[in-house]
Amino acid sequence: MAKNVLGDDLVPCGLDPLTGFYRDGCCSTGPDDPGVHVVCAVMSAEFLAFSAGRGNDLSTPNPAHGFAGLRPGDRWCLCADRWKEAYDADAAPTVVLASTHMRALEWATLGELRAHAVDA
């Protein structure tokens, strides 16, 4: 079982919309996940605009890939480096620590994640 940043078993991040690199609701990762989608984030309008400005529009639906687009309040497994980039720009969304994979600690400190946690 994968572990979260608190050292406990990883719990699901979101089922509606269904998130995770493997679309299993969890922020699991593996060798076939080059983006390391391990931070369970609660989307905010500010972060969605930030991400779109960086070339990754998460709000616009993409029906060809079964993607309905994200809205503020949705939970989504973000790439660890994008979350850290947003954190450094004061645009980071809140995170769910229990659902954030321990690999996130390769990019952000537990203190940084805790400062933005909804479940701290």
C-alpha cells in the first residue's frame, strides 16, 4: 500500500471527477507517471488561472479524453512540481495530506504542505 506524506496509508483523493494518473481516485504514482501526479489538491479559481497561464488549462473540457474540466472545489491529483511552482508564486491550492503521496516530499516540505492543508 502506498503511503501519504504523514506516513499512513494513502486514501483516495477524488472520485467525481475521477482523478489520479491511473484514474483510480488515488494520487498513486509509478514509473509510467512522468509528471508524478501525487499532490491531492482542492482546486481554486486562483490556481486554475495560474495553471492555465502556464499552459495547462484544467478548466476547459476535453471530451476526446473524457475530461469534463475542473471547477473550484474539485479535488485533483496535481504534478508535484506544478504544486511547488504555484506555492512559490503564492498561488498554491489547498491540499489533502491524507491523500497526498509521500513522493510529494521530493518537491515540497511537509511544512509547506501543512501550511496549505485542509486536513492538518
